[in-house]
Amino acid sequence: MRAQVKRLSVAAIFAVCLGSFTRADLAKQVDGIIGKSLQKRVKFSIHIIKADSGKTVYDHDAKELMIPASNMKLMVSATALKCLGSDYVYKTKIGLSGNTLVVIGSGDPLLGDEKTDAKYGREPSWIFKDIINALNRKGVEAIEDIVLDSSVFDDERVHPSWPAKDLNKWYACEVNGLNYNDNCVGIGARNIGGRVAVFIEPQTSFVTLINEIIPISQGASMIGTYRNRQPNKLTVRGKCKEDKYGPFDVAIEQPAGFFGFLLAEHLARAGIDAAGQIVEKPMDPAGDFTLLVEFRTHIKDCLARCNKNSLSLAAESLLKTVAANSNPDGKDGSWEKGRQQIAEYLSGLGIDKNQFHLDDGSGLSRQNELSANAITTVLSDIYKGGNWEFYRDTLAVGGEDGTIAKYFKEEKYKGKIRGKTGYISGVKSFSGIANTAGGDYIFSILANNANNLSRYTINDIAEAIIDSELDDDQ
């Protein structure tokens, strides 16, 4: 018996020593990676913990505030899951109030989203076809006004911290209680016999295009769009050689009006007279409303577009949805109230207030600041809760999908690293989880003053987590 106890004690001591060796080896590898001469100007905040125990295995300025870029989306998606629950569903309702067609937005960021529609095998414009079919079943041949209720969110559609030069980009689109097609149109050009024509998808008169593209026969095509003082009047400039260039996404203004205008155009083509006005206003809760059709989007699809694909509209809509959900009437979701909800969640996890400063939900704002420790604490909370597998599946998978599909393609890494990337000028980030033979590791790597090599440095650190365990097994 004594000999057995002695053997067990030696084994236990050996296991402890081996674990210490692995942590020391990982620390040495990461220190070597970030110590490369080309990275000396780059500031890092790095935290790596063992997922099951929460114990730190590597810390480099883990509590220092850094601009997180799109890693901010992790804070939003985690808070949304916590506050709304894994069963939450966005419901956009279309119905009649007398002879007025009413659309009640829910803040759904994926209404008419191309990737989501493709996932479920839905053809473009299916939403309008469903509305028309519902009207036909009711025998409705004409309507008066189209009323758009987007009051689930407040009227601040553009965040004040977003750079003005980015506002026509897909990642800085307006945020509304009634969104459609990622609040973007696709714009492209065709060079037909030395004359350039521009086109727009979906086809609509809601947007006016001014064509200033020059046809070329040699050299590279390059086309851009520029806003004018008049909303949704875009000047298209550049050079075009190809038979078809684009389309590329351009953010529109007044998203609810965009949806209403498209709806009116589809009704007209279907022979349903819609001669009244398109009005954006809240519906009277006590008013007459007969539901015709309801469009639903599950929160998991929103979290996946937010985390896997870094869709900014998904992040900002989730933030404002959390805000609206906390209000007694379920309306007027705002950035301010959303920030409060995230701050309450982080503080409730014991994260000191000097480790986060919240501004927007997508990470486009440079006013956001997070520490690596704050991010790993949030991921650890989800990991130890009941929704980990649900949330894990919304993260990008190394070598397989999302924003890290082109990274981690080697067999020893592929499918074993999941996370959320981030990028704005001078900032690169990556946080998530690495699955190793010795268990799961949660990590957060934030780099400021970043350069073109910083993404590879960050990826090398994530790979080192797996490599340290592989070396230990050998």
C-alpha cells in the first residue's frame, strides 16, 4: 500500500512539473514571437488561460487598455446571448391597418441578407414575393400609404465616432429598426464597345447614379462611389475595361425608406396599386392591425454573421436590440443604453471598469478600449455556462470558414482554432479558443501600432498554443 501511495505521489509531482514545463515553454515561444525586431513598435496585450480552470498560462500586459477593432463584437454578441437568450427570434411583421400597408421592424439585421438567404435556399426578393402573395390571398388590389415603423431603435442611425470617409462602405452602413439587404446596394459597371454603363442591384429608383466612369482598353479597372448632399445620389467615378466590373457593396441612407421604396416598386410590378405615400412613423399600439406575414431570424444566425463574418450591422443591431429589450416598451434601442447593458455584464463578471471603455458595437470606433483580460473573462464566462457549444459555433473556424478560412490550414491547426479577428488602421486583434490534446485554451491577442506583419505574428501566437501541447505529447 505504501509503495502504491509513493508511486502515485511521484506521478502527481511529475504531472505538476510537466504542466509547469509546458507553460514555461509556451511563454518562451510567445515572448520570442513578439520580440522579433520588426514588431518592436507594436504594443501587445495578450492573455492565455486554461479554459476548464481559468488559470493564466501566459500574460503580457493583459490588463492594458487597447483599441480592439472588431474584437468589440465579442463583447456585444456575448452580452446579447446573455440578455436575450439562445431562443431569441427577430420578428418583422407586415399587415394591414384599414387600407394602409404597415411594416413593423424588429431591428433584424439579416432581413434580405444575401448570405443568410443563400444558407436557407431563398431567392432574391423572396420577402416582397411573400408580401404580394399574402395580399393576393386577401384579394387586395390596391393600398393607400405604406407605413414603416422602425421605432424599435432610436433615430440615431450613424454613430458619431465613425469616420465620415467610411460612411458609404458596407461596414459603416446606417443602423435602423427596419434594415434590408445589409442596408447596401451593389454597384457595378460594364464597358460595352467603349462606352461604360453603370448598374445597380437590386434594381431600384431609390438611388440615383451619376456616371463619370472613363472607358479604357488597357490598364486596371478601378471604380468608386461618392456621396452628394442629396441623400442616395451617388457619383460613380473611375476607369473600366471589363465587360463587367463589380458589383461592390455601397451603403445607402435611410434604410427604412429603402425597404419601403423597394416594396412599392414590387407591388406596382405585381399590379397592386400603391399610389399613396411612404411614411416612416411609429404605429399606434392600440390601432387596428391585421397581420399578413411575419419574417423571422434566429439569434444564432445574427451571432454567426457578427462573429464569423464580422458583419458590422449585425453587431450594432444586436447592441441596440439589447438596449430596446431593457426598456419597458421594448423600443428606442440606443447606443448609449446598449453600452450600459454591456458595462453591467462586464462589471458583473468582476472586470474592473478601468479595463474597458465602450463606444460602438462593431469596433469601427477608435474610442473603444478593451484589455485582453476583459475579453478572456467574457469568453470564460460563456465557456463555463450552458451556451458554450451554441456560441462556439458562431465563431470563425481556422482553415474552414469566416474571416480565418485562409489561415491555419495545416492539418495540426485546421478546425482547432476558433475566434474573432479584428482590423482597423494600426490595429489588429484575434481572440477565441484553441483546442489541443491537453484541453482547451482561451486566448486574446490585441495589437496596436500594428503593421502588415502583425496578423502573421498574432496567428503564430495562436499556433504556438497548439504547438506547445504537441511538443509536450512528443
